[in-house]
Amino acid sequence: MTVAVTPNLARSNVVIVAGTDTSVGKTWAGCAIGRALRAAGRRVVAVKVVETGCGEAVGAAEDGAALARATGQARPTQALIRLREPLAPAVAAEREGISLDFDDILLQLEQLASDAEIVLVEGSGGLLAPLSWEWNLVDLAQALEARAVVVGSDRQGTVSHALLTLSALELAGIPVASLILTPPERPDGSTGSNAAAISRLSGQGDIFTAARLPDPDAAAAALRDLALRLLNR
């Protein structure tokens, strides 16, 4: 199977950070890229659209808060939408009786993009996880003419997950800037070989295997070259 990779045509300054699954390192990658761009003197904003599993007060460990700290941005300092239950956003919102308005979120992201060189938009869970029952991260990316950075875990099953994610992005006309594989909590027999397999099957050449370094500066340095390439639209 060969997945055609969309040519890197001129796009907007928005980059979605999309996962092949949940808990694969999207926030780590978003923070590292954001911090690298900030260190390079670039105006960058990083935002989580919908975050679930949130308490009443914004916690320092929340994804949205971590992204804001990484870039030093004035706003937003948390996810655009925060929901209590740790479920798919559409389910969590429905249980709280909240309606997620696509146009309102799109407007917020467009306003952020108008005052930054680059905006990183992190999804929730895998690429097609429903942000509402009507739309997902792909719909936002299409409306914003965004590119994508895909993040997956270097473990068994990620080849299929990555190919499905790349295929969905290609079908939607969203160019993939790069694919990042992070180490799993428990390495298996496939760890270390998945990047080559995905590249061979998909034609996606820009694949990084990145250690999920806990030190923010070290993580930013590891993804610096990738981050700076995102400035070329």
C-alpha cells in the first residue's frame, strides 16, 4: 500500500498537532515545538481546542496550560474548552449539556493566527476523535487551511494507526509537515523499526523518532530543526 503525500503547497500559518491515538505525546511535541520557536524569537501561539478530565480550577499539568507556558503567550492560558469527564470531547460535552460551536472556535483560532507567525493547534485523542457530533480536528484544519504534524507512539500497532491517519489527512487535502514517533512506556519488538516501515509504506519521508525528554529546553533543542521548517509555508 502506498499513501500519496500531499505536496507542501503554500498554506496558512496554522499547524495542527494531530495524534494517531490518545496519550502518544502530542502535548510534549507541541510544547517542544512552541518552545523552540519562542527561543528563535518567533511569535508563536499554541492552543488546545478541547481538553477533557479538567477540574474546576485550571491545573498546571493541563495540556492547555502547558502549551501556554511553553510559548510564553499572553492568551489563551488554558484550553479553549475545558470539560470535566475524561472522555471523547463530544461525549463529555453532551454529558455537561454544552454545545461546542464550530464557528466560534474557528473565529478564536483565526484571531490568534492574525497576531502570530505560527499557531499550533492540538487536537484531543486521535485525529478523528469527535470534538462534537458534527465536526472534528480535520474540519478545523480544512477551514483554516492548516498543515499537520502527526504524533504517534513507537510501538506495535502504530504502523496501521499512522497509515490510517496519513490517509485521512491526504483525503482531506491537508499536507503533512512531519511525523513524530515518541517512545512508548513499554517498548516492544517493533520499537525502533516503525519509522522505516511507515516511510516505506506511505512515502512520508519526514519522520522523526524523538525521545520524550523531560527537560523543556532539551526537548525544544531536539525538535528545533523541525520547528523552524514549519515557518516555511
